[in-house]
Amino acid sequence: SSAMLRQVDDFAVKELGANYGMSSPTSTALTLVRADIARLPFATSSLDGVHAGAAIHCWPAPENGVAEVARVLKPGGVFVLTTFRPGGRLRGESSNSNGFRLWTEEDLRDLTRQCGLVDFEAIKRDPSFIMVRCRKRVA
């Protein structure tokens, strides 16, 4: 959403400086993009990394979204996602009263594997939070 991009922009300015969008000899530019997860506006195998923060639980077709992320990642590229899992303040087995899907570590491992991503790692915090890192297989 636009609000989320503004929040990331504010954070990037504080952490990286006002010129975070410009490359220099010692840093790579950071570009923020708002896009439809089912149709990312990037060429195949063109990105080193993708971050989907607190998002996958809202995607209408998570399988399509993760497959699209896998498409745009370069071999060895990293996908990091954060989402919510059952437990804690978010009760329920697979969804909550807001209609969001709650993900188990096993479900996320299976989904990323089905989309060709490897080296799955998960960090669970709080009873309800999970962060995942995986990468696109190097041919």
C-alpha cells in the first residue's frame, strides 16, 4: 500500500540517508516498488532479493505470488517473508476472524519448495510471528 511505502521510505531515510535511492561506489541504490504480487514488473531472473513483510497472509493466491517471486529472483537470490502463524493473540488453525490466512512453518516450507525455492530457514518470535528466508536454486 502507499502507506506502507511511505513508512519504509521514512525508515530508509533515517537508516541510510536521504540519498538511499542513489548508487555510489560504496552502496547500491534501494528502490521501493508498489506492485501486484501476481504480476511483478520485473524481468525473469533480474532481482537479487525480494522482501514481503507482513503480506502473504493477505494474498488471494499465495501459490501464484511465491511462484512470481521465484520467477523474478536471480539464481541464488533471496526471498524473505514475514507473516503470522496460529497461536497467541491470533487464534485459529488456518485463518482468523479477519479472513487472513495463518501459516505454519510446515505450510510455508511446502509452499516455497513447490515454487522451486531452497534453503528454507524460519525464525519464530512471539507466539504469532514467523520470518522465513529461502533462495532460488543455483542451476
